[in-house]
Amino acid sequence: MISFNKLKPALLEEMTEGEIVKCLKELSQAFTQSRHKIDDVYASPKHISSYASFYLPTNMYKMAFLLKQLPNELIEGIKNSTVVEVGTGPGTYLFGLLEELNCEMTSFIGVDHSPLMLKQAEKIHQSLYPCSDITWRSDIPKLPGRKTYIFGNSLNEMGHYTGLKLVNRNKADIVICIEPGTKSSFKEMSSFRSGMIKDGYKVIYPCSGEGECPIIKLDEDDWCHQVVRTKLDDSIERLSQLIKLDRKTMPAIIHVYTKDKVENNRKYQVVRLVKNIKHAFLWEVCFEDAGEMKLVRIELMKKIYKKKEVKALESMSTGYEIDFTIDKKIESNHWRVKLTPEVLEKIVNKK
């Protein structure tokens, strides 16, 4: 991922660390407490530069996390399409794709309503990715051929209805959504999921099928989201500490849809880390059974794992696919299981 030191020469404004910290605190307040001030901070080159210096490199980790969950044939489908990011900001997820896939032959289009964000994205593009085919614009163009659309923290702003119209009007082949990991965002994304399935799209991530979400069906006071855990570059970590904002653990709601003939072979999706008790890990997983999406609590006994394996399991996140054998069905929705060797190796080696 990009470090702050690498980004610094590509920012719109040359700023001291103190100025960046001040602007980041104001941005954080606008995002969480004073939404009416967002347009004001987006009109300031210093705030845009500060946003790019901190939120761009940390949000890029979400794209890296997602790509590890996707089948290779879908990734090839992304690389062989024109990729459009709606609400690109300073180019966050387009640059994330470039960093992870080295897809220099892919054409990209970044769309944003903020002229300063586009100006910032263009400067980073020319400074760090000068050979990449990226166009920056304020509107969504009509495009021929295969298309991948990315919604980066923009669906929750425009609403699911507008998002569905945009997808259908532009005949998207692949749709990626990376949205805030909040309860309100989950409600919006659930409506979007229902609409996408109705319009003929398959869910590739996070669900293993197109059945009704069991969290909604059971009317649980919870929401399905992923948690992206990162190890920050020292320069980003320092900014994080100065503004007292944790970016090592980032909740997000990430969905991927396609009309391509891609098989969804996902087994069990970890949706909740219930408890870490003395003798076991208690997790909740979602899976498809005869066309129905179900939730089951699983119990992993610590005594059967080595010390380094237990340590790795302690840092597990929601959003990962796992597979296991069932040792005992304690109840119909509570199983004692053993992870497959392949899954355990991936968790230990953080693949």
C-alpha cells in the first residue's frame, strides 16, 4: 500500500504535520457529528490533501482484503473490463486495484462531484501511476464493452434505488460495493442486494447464495459486516495516533455481484465472532442449504490446536470464508467443528 511519505509530494497543498492533523480532526468531526459541514471541508484544498494523506492509503486496504476473497475468474473479468468508480474521491479504490493487480492494461474512470477531489486524484495519478489509463470526470459516461462499477462509500449517500437505476442503465457486468460498516448502511445494502438479485445478478461476496439474508429473516438486532485488520505504515500509524482514530481495525460492508458465469463456491462465511472463552472460540457462520441462507453457531475447541494456531484464531475477523468438518451437532444451530487443514493454514499464514 501507499505510505504517507510517498503520497506527500503528490498532495494538492504542501502542509506541515500539524496542519494535516488539524484538518483530519475537522474532517472526522464532519463525518460523524456535523454532516452539514462536509461541503465546506470538501471545498478546501488543505482538507482534500489531508483526506488523501490518511483516508486514501487506509481505505485501499479494504480493496486488498476483498480481492483475496474473490475467485480468479472474477478478478480476470475485472481486469478485462473498463472499471468505473462512482464517488472516487482521490481515486481510492482505483489506485487500490492498481496496487494489487498491476493491471496497467485496464482502463479506469474515476467519477466524483467534487472538482478538488478530482484534481487531487489527477495529481496522484500523474505522480505515482503516470502510465495508467485513467480518466477523471464529474459525470458517468456511456461505455461500450465490459464494465465494472465500484461504489466506494457512495451507495449509502445516493440510496439503493438510485444505485440500482445506475447499474441497470449502464449495463454493468460486475458491481463492487465498499460501504461503511454501520447498521444503517446494512439496511441500505440489504435493499440493494434484493434489487440486484431481482435484476438477475448473482452474489459472489459475501453470501454463498441468493436466499433471503437470515439476519433480516430472523429480525436480529445485528448486521452483517466485514472487519478489515491492517498493519499500518509507520507514517500513517503516527497520524492515526495523533488524531486518535483507529485504522488498524476497519468495519465495512462489502458486496460483489456479477452477471458473468462465475461459480460461487463459498462454503461458510464468518459473520460474527461471538466469544473467546477459556476452552473454545464461538463464531457464527452463514451458509446456503438447499437454497436457503442459514446461521449456525460453531465451537472450535482450543485443545486441538497448536499455540501459534490459537494465536492466529484469536486475531480472526468477520468476512472470511472457512470450511470445517462437524465433530458434533450440540443443537441444530450449534455445532462443534474442526477447521480443514487448508483453511487453518490460510489463517495462520494470513493468506
